[in-house]
Amino acid sequence: DAKTTQPPSMDCAEGRAANLPCNHSTISGNEYVYWYRQIHSQGPQYIIHGLKNNETNEMASLIITEDRKSSTLILPHATLRDTAVYYCIVRVYSGGYQKVTFGIGTKLQVIP
Amino acid sequence: GAGVSQSPSNKVTEKGKDVELRCDPISGHTALYWYRQSLGQGLEFLIYFQGNSAPDKSGLPSDRFSAERTGGSVSTLTIQRTQQEDSAVYLCASSSPADREYYGYTFGSGTRLTVV
């Protein structure tokens, strides 16, 4: 069973910020939040990850609530190329093995 | 190579035939995963290999599915007596349990299997 829940779809106007929510209310203390995206016909691509602090890289920002039960991926200026399915998963950072289930994700449609 | 390589990229096969899908993980990645993605669906876990440990086969949908990983590197997913419901994109991913691994999984581009 997926340990995260996401809305199945969202629209965003080109140039505006896209805010993609994810609920992970059963997250464990040693689990990180990872975001991936899958553009049509390609394998999922890593975007960003975090534990409890907000994170930012060249692709996106990740905001994690203080209780860590939810997070938001922010694409600050969405482009048409950001149209994709976005997956939020939780997993341990390193060591050991964890069978991770990817849910159906959020299908983000960026509109011109 | 720098990424996870899968072959073939596309495979069309007749119902009842066997197929083999290949995955070449990133060099040094000891963990290898196979996922399946049917049209419009999420990623379905199939099998996981970690080093020399026994693989986790709990996601394989039937005994027609099997996978091997030779020498801790290349993996082959075999589907025997293919059925139309096996049509999907089969994705391979690898990861490293090393402490400084940041990216979780690195996925290949997948093999699109069509059973006709």
C-alpha cells in the first residue's frame, strides 16, 4: 500500500507557481520525503528530497510541515515542459531495504 | 554507462511467447528494482535485488514471471507464456545504500511490452 496520498490531477498556468501537495501521515522518523516526476514515455526522474527542513534546488522547492505529515513540492515558474506525473514517496535515506510503492501520483498539466 | 540502461526499448510479442527484458544498473549500485506500469496506472513493484541477499519476489504477479541478477550487476526479467494483460512498460531502477546517496532511485527509460 502506498504510504502517501496525492490529488490525481492539477492544472497550472504557464509562468505561475505549481504547488503539489502530498500527505504522508504515517511517516517514520527515519524516512525522507522524495519527489520524482515522470514525463510521458520516460522513466521517473528524481527532483528533490528532504527530512524535516525545507529544501531548494535548481528544479524545485520542498516544504515539509513541522509535524512532517505532509509536504508541498513547489515549481516556482511552471513551463510547458513541467507537464508530467509527479510522485511523492517516503523511504529511508540509506542502508537497509525498503519496498517502496509509487502511487498514481499527481498529473500536472501546465496550460499556456 | 552513466545511467540505468534497459533493452529493448520496445518489444512486440505474440501471446504465449516468452520474453526477456534486460536491465544494466549504474555501476556500483548494489540494489536493483523492477517495476511495471500499465497504461494510466502507477508503478507496481515486482522484484528487488540487494547484493547477494535473496531477492524480494513478493511483487511478481504470477509464476510466469521470474528474474535473475548475474554477478550482482545485469538483471533479466523473464515472462513466460505472455498474456495480453502483461502489456505494460517495465521499468528498472537501481540505488546505492551508501551513506552519501542522495537520489533514492535512478530509473531506466523502460521497456514497452506489447502482447498481441
